[in-house]
Amino acid sequence: MGWVLVTIAVLAVIAFGLWRAAFAFGSADTLNRLDSIYSRSTGTKQVAAEQYGSNSQQRVELYVPEAAPTSDTGHPIVVFIHGGSWSFGQPEDYTFIARTLGDLGYATALVGYRLVPGGEFPAMLEDSAASVRWVTENAAAYGADTNAIILMGHSAGAYNALMTGLDRQWLGREGLADDTIKGVVSLAGPADFLPLDSDSTKAAFGHVEPLETTQPITFARGDGPPLLLLHGSTDTTVYPRNSVNLNKAIHEAGGDSELVEYPDVNHSQIIMAYSRPFQGDRKIINKTAEFLARVSQLAKEPSAPVQAETP
């Protein structure tokens, strides 16, 4: 009996250590491992894991809820782009995002992209758009509604999502219509970060002239997809002014943007909120769910009929 108690105690210490590590550093792999321990109201299954390009980092993993979709067009789909300063990270460490979104009724495509070195601007945007093309061409076969595609990302991944949604050229290069993206969720996204003041931004963007062409705020427009900008007030990695400034620019252009700042939430905690052990009062998830429901419903609403001209 004694060895059982010792084993339990050791496992408890290990679990506590993992919890503290996740809380301190927001390690995606650790968040994923902790999240996998918890049961879910809706199961989520992986249905595809493929390359969308020739580089090994150009990967997509597709997950769909096990429950039947509520619409005959399939599950609306979120394309999630991971963070990591454009220099590290991989899709499989973010399966907890797919589980959480699966509980809400969404399919999820977890996307990888070329990383620095070798993935300098504009590679990350070329890849983000190419991954969306893969989704439009393949996800419907697995029960996803490719007429309701929403981009979502954290940190560097949020940058990719914002630029792909706002700067028309990236989807256009893939032969995709400007309205392919129905909404963008940015978690602590760098949107207005000049001058470059970190090693990671200098490595990814330092070669570009003019640098303004790398900034999401440069492409703020009134006819872009709706934006949900979520940011922690104590984020010292990507300062909240990034989201504040972009939100203001979108509004001034007549666009659809909502900014929510969370007191006492830092750069890691904004993504940790999607992992079961750290969901707390679910305020971040609930805001995400509210936005996703709105824009995916908008995607299903028919366009107003074109009026015939009076002769």
C-alpha cells in the first residue's frame, strides 16, 4: 500500500510541476499535455494530416467534432495559426485549441508555416494563404463548411492571420476571393510594431523596404473581414497598443472590429485560457464563441438580391 501512496505523491508532484511550467511559460506542448487529461463534452477527431507545400513545415492537421453538425453544410471551420516569434512552434502542440473549438461545434485546421531562418517575410503570409487554399479545396470532404472559414492565431500566428485577412494580395495570389475569410480572431497579435525592437522581428522583417508594408495597421480597411482583437493588459511581449491602434484604424475606416483587453492577463495567459486547466471563468472562450457564432452565421446569410435596373 505504501508504494501506491508514493506513486500517487510522485505523480502529483510531476503534475504540479507541469502546471507551474505551463503557467510560467505558456508552453504549448505542456498546455496540450495537461489539456488531454480532461474529458470533453464533445469528442474531436483528427481526420487529416497533410502537407500543403513542399517544405516540411508547410503542414496542416484537420480536426472535426465527433458530433453531427447543426447545419447541413457542415461544421464551420477555424484555421488556427500558431505563435512562436516566427521561429519555432508546430501544429501538433496546439491540439487543445482544436478540442476547445470542437466543444463549440467548429472544425479546426492547425497550420504550420515556414519558420526563420528561411521563413522570413513574406513566406509566413504566402504559407498562411496557401493553407487557406488547402482548406477550401479539401476540408468539405471531411464535413467542414468551407463557406464559413475563420482565421485565428496567437502572437506571431495572429500577425499571420491579420495580414492574410487584411492585405488582399495574399489570398489573391492563391486565386481566392477577398471574402473567403469571414472573420479573424487575434490573440495578442502584433499589428503596429515599428520600429523593430526585438531580435525576432528584426530577423523576420529587417530586410523589408519600406517596413510599413509589413504592418497589419497599414492595411486597415472598412470592407475587410470582422476582427476580434483579444489582448492582455499586462502583455509585455506584444504590447496592447498593437490591438488598440489597429482597432482604432479599422473603426476610422468604417470597418468591423471589437477590442477586448483583459486585466492582469499576460502574453502566455491569453492562449492558456483555451486549455482546460486554465479556463477559469471562461470569459475569453465565451467571447471567442460569441464572435465565431456571429461571423459564421453571417457567412450563411444570403446576399441581398440585385435589383434590376429601371429602363
